[in-house]
Amino acid sequence: MTAGTPFFPAWLRRMLRPASLPADWTRVCAAAVGVGAPQVVGLLTGRTEEAVLASVGALCVSFSDLTTSYRHRLRRVGLTAVLGTAGFAVGAATTGAPAAAVVVAVAVLSVLASAMGDLWAAAGAQLLTFCIVATGQRSGALSVGEHVLWFACGASLVVAMVAATWPFRRATPARRAVAAVFTEIVRMVTATGTAEATASRRELTRALNDAHDLLVDGAAVSRSRVHDRLYLVHARTTPIVEASVALVHAGIRPPNRALDALRSLARCMRTGAVPDRYDPGDDDSALVRALDRGIAELVTAFRRAKLPAASPRQRSGFRFAVGRRTWILALRMALCLAAAECVGLVAGLDRGYWVALTVALVLKPNSGSVFARTVLRGVGTVLGVLVALAILSAVPGGWWTLPFVVALAAELPVALSRHYGLFTAVVTTLVLLQTEGHGVPTARLVDSLVGCAIVLLVGFLLRPLSRGPALPVQFADAVDEVAEYVSLSLAGRHGRSAQRRRTYRRLADLRAALQQHLVDPAAARGAEHWWPTAALLERLVDAATERALATAEHDLQHAQRLVSALHATSRRLRGPSPSPTAFHDELTSVYSGLNRASSPDLAGSAGHATACRTSCSWSVASQTST
């Protein structure tokens, strides 16, 4: 190994590196109370079995609770509580071989639900997960109805805790992270000419990285209107940052109007208010004009996205589209679960449902790389078993384990957002402490590793079927969607809003595919070179939107040239050995032509692409969270 070469390959470092996301204290409190309160009541009343069932119900909802807008979050946990309880009821009502058949049937329904959008995908995953859990959570002292009732009570408790977070909805980490960017810009430019300017520049870099991690990496993968607006603001901060840094370097302090506008933007990001219109001045300094132009464009774009009059609310409605890939995923899930259930029945395992549970959690649809989740599941299980063994050996059961249970429940939302392996370790330790069996941890480790082996084996056999299109072909499909949107936008034709939603969905799918390739040992190196171009495609769509809204008369010949260039790029991507660098240069040229008639900011585009290149090493482990 040459000097300076890291011992671990880049794809493995990405897989193991947690995302640096701030904790959402509303989620922490909801999980801690939801899991811990039933345990306290159970210890006080001696009804420990009911307490464990209620805690399991609380875990069901906590697994789906993510940092997003209040309304979207409440709908997500509410639907999860309903489907999770239904799955638990189905699993509790079946035993023996019929239970295995029921689990496989529910697995197919769970995968099909993922085609109906994010909410149904999250709830469908818990439908399957807790159907499997219920097959191993039977008690002779309680009837099936009592099992379901106590589970539903625990799930309802967490839903109620989430509903009670209404007064704190403005203080979400995403809002704070984006607001911190503008606060640090103000701090940096006001320190112009002093020794504090350099330190402020470093703090601004940290704030930009935090906002990027939160909006792109992990918790904000659950899309909402609030997230989309914050992402829009974050994507448009590059011209402001570059102009601010240039002003500090030149020793020029920006005018008070710009500072007031930046402070107003920070306040609006925290509170959700709409910023006032910004009118640039007539300064002679080119750097001040660049800062004014960046602020004005950001404020205008945010107002268009925020104000109902400028951007009417459009409901996506009920969407259900099952394609070939969805059926392949359902087949893979069914085969793996059938194998897991057979292993549990034939081997006579006491807790054979853990094998099937591992398979269900690893193969959860829309959750990133299966290979990465399998590896992290095994590593997290080993770590969780070791921690549980240490705690169970050091302290007696009952009240002595309660502080550990509450602490682990509080850590659950943080681990869920940051790293799937860490999340697995926390959940494993928490479950083993609740069972309080000294022989259970070893059995849990064996069953989980068997489940991981089944996923790797069956997944390898089905790899030729489950493998999606090559990355250049996926980029070509995305370019075709962008070309259609540019055509509609610059020609002033109808259907632009619907095409914009389709285009953003395609680009979101492209980002997810890139994130999976970044942790694939065979594809990681190539995916790094494609990542900056995905960000450039998003900026191209934003620029087309701005041109459509700002231009009354459309140059059809110019639009046709741009669309033809995009289609030509798409054809070259489908050819042999396409070059990511040449592809990026071609799209940069199209972006330049798109902005040529409306105050182009090509430096901003180049800066944004450079920032994306330097940030392609961000952690993708949060994309594998449950």
C-alpha cells in the first residue's frame, strides 16, 4: 500500500461514517416517553407483559417518525400506527405454518405499498415488520385481542406525543440549519478587516455543511413542501456566499440594506415567514451588485414557492403505479422471507421469527443499498449483542434496567437519522434488555446473521433481474425529462406544473440511485464523478422555472436549440463509454445558454458544481435508515 493511501476503500468509509445531523428533541422526547412510560407503569403494577406490548407499539411508530413538516409528520406516524397495528393483529392471530404463509403474503402487500408514495412505503414497512414480530410475541396469559389492544395503546401514545409538538414545529433542525447559513454570512461580512473574518469564514463553511447534510443526506429524505422550500433556499445561497467571501477578501463592507435582508432571511427561515421584496441598489462596486443580485433572486424564488397566489397548492392525489421493478422487489422479498420462515421451522429455533425480521428490515423498499444495509445490520447486531450482554451481566433486571431502556429509546431517533448500523445496535440492545434473558442475546446474534446470509445469497441469485439500468442510462432518462420541462417552460405551453413534478421526482430517483452506487464496491468510484452533474440538472430545472415566470415573450428558436442540445446529450449517454466530465461540460453549456437572456450567474453555477464535487464524500449511511 502506498504512502497516504487510506487503509479502507472509499465506499467502505462512506458506509461506516455516520451523518453529522443535529438531534430533533421532539422526536427524542416522543420515543423516550413512548417506550419508557409503559415500562414504568408495568413495573409499578406488575403487568410487565402488557408493558412490553405497549413499548413494542411505541417502537413501531418511532421507527417511522422523521424530521419533516408538522402536517406530513403527523400523517406519516398516524398511517404507520394504523397499518402497524393491523399487521400486528394479523400476525398475532396466526400460528405455525399458516403464519409463515401469512407473512409472505403481507410482504408482497408491503412492497406494493411502496409504489404508492413515501407515506405508504413507511407504513407498509411497519405493517410487515410487526406482523413478523407478532408471530413471536404470544403470551398464554393474554388473548389476541389484548395483545392488539396494548400494542395499539403504545402506538397511540407516540402519535399523541407527535401531535403535541405543534408549539415547537418552527424549531426543527432543518430550519435552524438553513437560518444559520445567513447568520454566519452576516457575522463574516460585518467582521471585514478584522482578525475574526477568517474564523467566521470557517464557521460559515461548517454551517453550509450542516445544512447540506440535513437537507440532502438523512432525515430530510422524507420530502415535504417545507423541505422543498428550504432546499430551494440552500441551493441558491451559492452566489450570495461567493459574493460575500469576495467582499471580505477585498475589504469591502456591504451596505446596510444587504445586511438587513440577510438578517431577515435568517429570521424567515426559522419562523416560516415570507421575506419582503428586495430592491438592489445602484452601487458602482461589481461585488456589491453581485451580492444584491444573489439576494434578490433568492428572495424572489422563495416568495414564488411560498406564497399561495404565486404558487397554487397542487395535490398529488392518490398514486399507484406498479412496474416490473416493483414486482421483482416483491418476488425477492417473498423468496427471502419464505427461506427465512423455512429455516425457522426446520431448525426448530425458539425465536425463529428474528431471521424473518432481519430479512424484512434489510429488504425494506426505497431504503438504499441492500448490500450496505446487510453489512451494517450484521455489524450493528454484533455491537448491540455485546452491549446488551455487558449491561445484563452488570445489573439485575427490573428497575435497574429502566434507565438504560429510556436512554436507548431517546437515542433511537438520533441513530435512525445518522446511521443504519448504529440504529441497529440501539434497537438490538433495547429489545434484548426488555426480554431480560441472558441466553437471548446469543440467539439473537445467530438468527440475525442467518437472515443476513439469506439476503446475500438470494439477492446474489436474483441480481441479474433486480439490477436496475446503468447509471448513464438513468442520467439519460433524467435529461429527457429535463428537456421536456425546458421545452414546456420556454415555449409557454400548458402542462409545465405537472411536468415539473415529474422531473423533480425523476431527479430524486437519480439521487437515490447515486447514493446506492456510492456504497457499492464495484460502482463507487464511477458514481463519484457523476454526482456534481445531478446537482447541475436540478439547477437547470430551477433556471427554466425562473425563465418561464420572468419572461413574457419566448424565443422559440433559442428554446429549440437548448432542447436539441439536451436530446443530443441524452443520445450520447446511451452510447458506449459516456464520459461524466464531457456530460457535465455539455450541461454547463446548456445552463449558460438558458441564463444568457436573464442575468446569468455562471460563476454561481460553477461554484455550486465545485461544492458538490467536494461534498460527494458525505455519508450515505442515513439513506439506509429504517
